[in-house]
Amino acid sequence: MAFHDQVIWVMGASSGIGAALVPLLAAAGARLILSARRPRPLDDVRGAAGVAGDRLRTLLLDLEDLDSLPGLAAEAEALFGRIDGVVHAAGLGQRGRAADTDFAVDRRLMTVNYLGPVAITKAVLPGMLARGGGRFTVVSSIAGLLGPPRRSGYAASKHALHGFFDALRAETVGTGVKVTIVCPGYVDTGFAGSALTEDGSPQGHAPRDRRGIPVGRCARRILRAMEYDERQVLIGGREVLAAHVNRLAPGLVARLLPRLSPP
């Protein structure tokens, strides 16, 4: 019953973790607004959700167009009259050494992964505060807790998300606004295929990684974290241990990180 008739806006709903969350939220009785850049995959997710048209709407959105986001947030609120929750599941990955990566790539990663979600959050937060409640579910990464090789810009953008949303959580204590930060490790999606290389071009292939957990399993764990208002949840396989060990033995993790070879 936690999501029954809740209006939840899902960013990055056309693929990956965002798309996997859509049918789960729909089955839980939520009314959904699905956003992404690409209309055709978004329509496919909408059709697969099996939800009546009056309970599911789509809204095309490009997080790189920061100036458009406040207006689109107003459009989203108008669709059902309010927004009870936002799932920030959109983002870009990276595969490239810091010394070889164009600064334009770092800027794009920070815009899509950090500034875009912040702009959306700032646009819908006043309504949540006025109504006395709301929920932000932020899909970060284990890279938001560590600094894996060939992900410098990506890790930086995810670290920034943690800083902003941890502070927001502290500022909104007692208001009914909740923040859950999700830190997946390896998840079996096509995310790696769109990861930006040193010159900004997509990697172009997404090799299967046997370490990756099924995306459905990840989505179910996220839904549970939302239901129980968990502050932060780490999801994955053995790579999750690195984040835990880093709290007690950061020197050990620092020696191990250079040996990682991301897919």
C-alpha cells in the first residue's frame, strides 16, 4: 500500500534500472510519469507496463537542457496535479583515463548525472514541502562511494549527488520529505554501451559481465528500500564489499582499486 495512488516521476524510464522499476511501481498501484530522451523506447516501456492510460503518462526530457527542466517539472506536476516521488535513474557512464579525457566529457557527465537531477529536485521540492511529504530516490553507484579507475568524471558526478542529497535529507527532517540513495554495483543492463570514452563518443558495446546481478533483482531491492525509507542501500555482488571495507581499511581498498578492469 506504500505506493497506492502515489504519483511517481521516473527519470531514465526508457531502459535499465528505470525501466525495470516501472512495472513494479505500476503493480504497487502508483500513478506514473515516465521520462527519457528517446520516445520509441519510452513507448515500449509504457506498453509493457500494462497500465491504463489515465494512470501512466510520458514526458520527453533531456537532462542536458538545464534551462528547460523547471518548465517540464511544472508540466509533470500538471499531469496528475502533484508529484509525490521522483526516481532519478537517468545517467551517463564513462570509460576513459582522466589524463586522456576531454574536459567536455567531464562537463557533460556532471550536467546529466548531477546538475540535471538537482534542477528537477529544486523544481518539485516546494510542492512536496507545501503538501507535507515526498520522496526522492536517487540512483547513484558504488562509484559514488569509491573512485574506480577509468571513471573519474562519472565517480565525481555521483559523489556530488551524495553530497547534495545527504544535505537535503538533513535539511528536510520533520517535513515528510524522504531521500533514499541507491548504490548499485555491477548490474546486467546495457548501460556500458552508452558510456562516454575519452573523446566523448559512446563506448558502443555492452559486454555481458558475469558479475552483474539481474536488473529485475536490483529493481526489487530498490522498491523495498523506497517502501521502508532506507537512507542508503548498496546493491550488487562482491564489489559491494569494497565499499564496506573502505570504511575500516581505506588503504587496502586503495591498493585494490587500480586492479579493477571495468567492462
